[in-house]
Amino acid sequence: MQIPRMADMMEGEAPEILFWVGCAGSFDQRAQKITIAFATILNKLEIKYAILGKEETCTGDPARRAGNEFLFQMMAYNNIQVLNGYGIKKIVTACPHCFNILKNEYAELGGNYEVIHHTTFLQQLIDEGKLKLKESGSFKGRRITYHDSCYLGRANNIYEAPRKVLELLDAELVEMKRCRSKGLCCGAGGAQMFKEEEKGTTRVNFERSEEAIETGANIIAAACPFCNTMLTDGVKNKEKEDVVKVMDIAELIAASME
């Protein structure tokens, strides 16, 4: 794919948005598919965007959540220098963890940007009539349940945008008992993604995946690469991977575009 990078931009040239890929979207094999799906949408709609490429480093979110404030500030200052050096104003990311920290926690260190999560961005494109889906959708007749990411939902109050995007798919949208502000975490937040869980009776992701499977949905829609990993593991634990797929909203839209 032809993915423009900030370093290759001509002097004075600025993209409409900077696509912040994030660690998962860059290095995790499953999350790379989400990155490709979102880049495919941007390319098809001829939106002028760019990525930082090798100049992008981790936002420092896991370091701060795990209590290493010094490491977080080092990483954040490094990113802010790069972003401000390019005069970046608008950032879109497919990771709620990157979204939350860039939007809410970089300002105090000198990083002031308009930060949008990719589900909100997709909803804006649909509202503007730029993004059109096929008449007989790829997901017609399928049941989809949406899992609210903690950093998207409770932390930033984004509940409607992902659902509005999913409503366009011509599928049946079913809710889990615990959803929206009462949604259950996938088990990866707060840097838990990178450590072993404490002893207990079950894993959080197993419990959440069971709730999703109980809705009878064929597809569990997620909007976070961490949630995607945790729910996929939960579905595998139930040996349901042949009948239940975990997909990001960008993948669902990319597969349904005209």
C-alpha cells in the first residue's frame, strides 16, 4: 500500500489528518489488519493523510498506567517535539488508549491537538455523505454485538458514534446486558495487557466474551486493538472461533464500502 509519511511531505505541505497508528497497530499481527482496513478507507475516499512511520513511538500510556511517570514524560516529550515540529493539528487513531492520552494528558506537557477516534471520524464521513456502503451489505442478516472500550466509553463518553456506524451495516445490532456506561472491561486496561493477572476464579476477558456469545451474535464488534485481542482469546477459550468473529469497526466498514 502507498502510505504517505510526514518525513516525505514537501515543505509547506500539510495532511488533513495525521493517522496515529500506535504500538498494537504497528507490531501486533492481528491489529495490523485494523490499520490496513482504516488506511484502505482513507485511500478510497482520497483523504489527505500521513503517518509518522519510524518517528512514531509509544504514547507512554502503559508506562503511566503502570506507575512509571518518569518514563511516560520522557516518551510524551519526545512525541510532542516530533508532532509540534511538523505543526500537526489534527490526529486520528484507532486505539482508544492512544486517543485518551493524546487528547486529555498531552496538553499539560505542551501537546495541544484535535484528537479523534476512528469510529467518530467514520461517523463524520458518513454524516457528510463521503462514505457510502454497498446496497446489499456484506453483513446483511448477521447479528452484531458491540463491546464498549473503557477508554472510549466511560473515559470519553463516546457511546453513540460506534453504534451509528454499525447501524449502517444492515445487520441486527444486539446489546450485551452490561453495555455503555455499565460495560465490562475486556481485562487489558491499566497496563494489564502486559502483565499476568492476579489469582481469581475466572479471567475478565473470559467473562466478557461469554456475555457477548450469549447474545447469539455472529460478530463481536470492537473499536480497540487491546479489546480485540482479549475478546478473541475469550472466544477461543469457548471454542467458538468458527461461529463468532471479533472484528474492528474499521474492518467491517472497509468490507462494506462501495
